[in-house]
Amino acid sequence: MKKFLRFFWKYRGFRVRDWYKHQRLIVTFVLFSPILLGIGGYVYFHDGEVLAYFQENVLIRVPLVLGVLIILFLVALKIEIELEKHVVFFIRLRSLYFLRRKMFYSKFYNAIKRENKAEKIKFERAYLRQNKHTVEVSFELRGTKSEQKFLQVGPQLETTFSGDLMDRQILDGYIIYTIAFQKYLGRISVDKVEMTAQGLRLMETVYWDFRKEPHLLISGGTGGGKSVLLFILILALAKIGNLYICDPKRADLANLERYEVFNGQVYFEVSDIVKCVIHAWKIMNQRYDYMRQSPQNKMGLDYSDYGMKPTFVIIDEVGAMTSELEGMRGSRLAAEYLNALQQIAQKGRQAGVFLILSLQKAGVDAVPSNIRDQLMKRITVGVLSSTGYSIAFGEEASQKEFKTIKEINGQAVRGRGYTGNFGEVIEEFYSPYVPFDRGFDFFEEYAKLPKLEIADYDQIIQAEIKNRSKIPEVSDDQTFSREQLAKALGTSPTVVQRATQLLADNGIYFDKDVKGRYIYDDHDKDFFASVLAYKRSEGVTLSKAIEQFIQPGEDD
């Protein structure tokens, strides 16, 4: 029967009418009417007694009775106000009153002139559906005079209903806004942060499905709760995959190297972080080779379909890493780091290699745009400037009314911010609650975690990562001539010569021996190997491949 009715008519809620401006007065009189009916009935059946009562001392008893009636009316009004807070029917009536007022002052109506009468107001089609925690407002778009305004009214509705815009969609000629109330009630405790069919649960209604929303960008000011959120993510993700943790500031995350579960997977030297990112890129490529050679290989599958576990590269304060490399923009070290980071951002999803980048402010200089635009999940904690929100969330930030909430029910708020997928609706976010007051200790929890075994497709890469060291210095037994380097790379001396010249044109030079011939060290060999591998995999010219490595951080 319901399907049959939906074929002819779709229920959108209560339509906004002009009379909703009197809704509170009407409801109060309805609640007060039993008292009036009771008094009227008593007077009707006892009119003689009532008349004698007032005649005995009219100056005192009439004001007394009127005062009692006014008090009873105010009690009915108070009851109506409380019902608006707790009963959905009355909450809906109050929301209709707010929506009607919003539409009136925004002139979302047509004024119909009538002879010898006041103008009649007829509101454009708008409907409201509501339950205790959300309100859904639908505006008709089909050629109405306010069509463009309806498309941009979302942030104003957040203010009107004192809620948080959760969703915005255009369907069947209507734009539908969904606004949530009391979002903090969806906050979960740290022990509830776990993988589900919908992804990693971060709130009752917020998940990070990294298979569909690859890579995560976390930004926030000092004291906003960014480090605690990172610790929460590390605790949850270490149970399901391999983590490579980079902390260029040598702060909180650097302490994790003492735990077995993270043994050999924590980095804080700049050169080691560069090597870590490059090796993660190699893991990605090796996994692609594994999947391509698998008998079950077919279109549309990803790492999980081959039984692979996800790998996460976490870089805390990535802005500090960028600053460290700022003086190396023309160096091979910086070029390889930025290129590897970009390659993982662009192609890591299917291979199960994901980035988690954290910084105090998602600035243009901290994360180049060609990398930042690939980070699909965004979370901010604490308070950011309008520019910070714009950089974190893109154009969607202009459609959001960002609020600062310091207290809820008298309690200080920590870990509050916003989240959203890049290019989608932004919603309020509360980091999982951590019971520090009850003795919770992240380090104790990390010590309990078992170290995950490294699968065959990651074994070789893992062995390389464990053998960490700084970039080797050049010595006599580590140098190659042009011909020796070409042989080691499996290419021709002409290609090596051409690459050397292209790099020199971009300000990257190589050492020469006493006869003026170029000599190359082990790191140079690795760099040339990376360039040539990229050239082959992407099918580009040598010039384009080198350009990609030298200038991967330029913004559009």
C-alpha cells in the first residue's frame, strides 16, 4: 500500500504556512482550554453561587480570580515551552515557526493583493520533516523566483535551527537540507573506535572508509586535540595494518619507537623520513606487481580482495618537514620525497597504501596542492581561521557557518572541530573521548598490541626499511662513471648523459673527477633508477619524468 501511495505522492513533511507565526499562542490556548472549559462549566451550573461570590467583595475577588487565571495561563505557556524541548510533535511546530520566520524575512513568498483587504502572503513551496535529533527542510526549485537563494541558504539554516548541516542534495526538483541537533551526543569513547563495515568509526555517525575516501588530512591549532586524535588513530589502525610513523619535530610520536609493535617503523631524522616515504612508494608499486601477476587479477579489485592488509604512512607536523626541506627544493632529496608523496596520494588507494598528514594549519606551503587535493578525508580540531578552514575544506567552507563552542553543559570542550570529504558537506566533529581522569594511558595500550607479521609482498621492502641510515657520503669505492652507472641501471650512457644535462639545467649538479668527467654515488644511482622507473611506468619522456621529480610541489 505504501509503495502504491508513493507512486502518486511523496511525503515531504509539513508545508510552511503563514499561520505558523501564531503557533505558540495557539498551542498555549489549546493547553489552557481545559481550564477555561472547566471554569465555564462550573459557572453555567452554579451561576447563582458565582454571582453571590463576586457581589460580596467585588473589588478584591475579581482581581484575585483574574490573577489566578493569568498565572494558570503562564503555567500553560511554560508547559508548552518544555514540550517544545522534549516532544517531537511540539518540537516540529516550533521548527515550523522558525522556518516561517526565516522565509518571511528572506522574502521567500508571494504577496497577493486583495481589494479592501490586507495583502495575503503565500509562501513558496517549502516542507519540514523532523525527529528528535534532525530536521529536514525541502525547497522547491522548479523555476521559483527564489531558486538561487534556496541553493545557498544552508549556512543560514544552521543558524536558524542552532544545528549542524549534515547533508545537502538535489532530488526530484527539490533541494533538501538535513540539519542535526546536539551532535556532541554522538561522541564515542576511545575503546569504541574500531573497524566496521562502514569504515573506521570515529563518532556514532562519522566513519573513515579509507577504501573509498583515501588519505586523511588533520589540521588544528595548538591545544585543539590534534595529537590525541593521532594517538587514537594509531591505536586503532595498528590492530588492522602496518604503520610507518614520522615525526620531524621529534615530539610525542617519536616516543613510540620504544614499543615492539612499532619497532623499526618510527622515524624522526629528515633523511630517514624521506627514505620511509620512498619505501612506502616502493611498497605500493610492489603490491601492484603482486596483484597484476595474481591468477585472480581482474578489473575493479583492490588490495583487500587479494588479502592484503592496509599500510598507513603517518607524518605529524608535515609543515615542519616541508620547512626542513625548504632549502632543498632543488635537491634530489626534496624532489624524491615530494614525488613519492604525490605518487602515494594519487595511486595508493587501490594498493592499500594511505597517507595521514597532520599539521597545525593546512597551508599552501605546508602541503602542495597536487598532494593536498588527493587527501579525501579532512578533519579539523580546535579553532581555525577562515583561511584555515578554506584551505582544509576547499570551496565547501564558504557554505558552512563555523562556530566556536568552548563549553557544553558547563564542561570544557576538547577535540571539537569539523570533518568532511573533500568537495562534500562539512559536519561538526567530536574526537573520541579519552578517560585520562580514570587512568587511561596510550603507552600502556600500545605495549599490549602484538606486532603484525609482514606478508610476502612486503618482505623485501620491510628488510630495506629496517636497515635505516642517513644518506651515504661519497667515497672512492662508491662512485660510478657514466658507463658504469648506465650498466647498473640497464640503460645506455647516452640516456645517463641526457639526464645529467637536464638535471643541470634545473640546478642539480653532480661531482666530477680530476679529468672533468662526471662521477656518481650510490644515492645518485637510486635517484636515476627512480626517474627511469617513473618514465617507464607513466609512459612519459625523460624530460617530463625529470620535471615531475624536480618540481612536484608547485601549486596550480
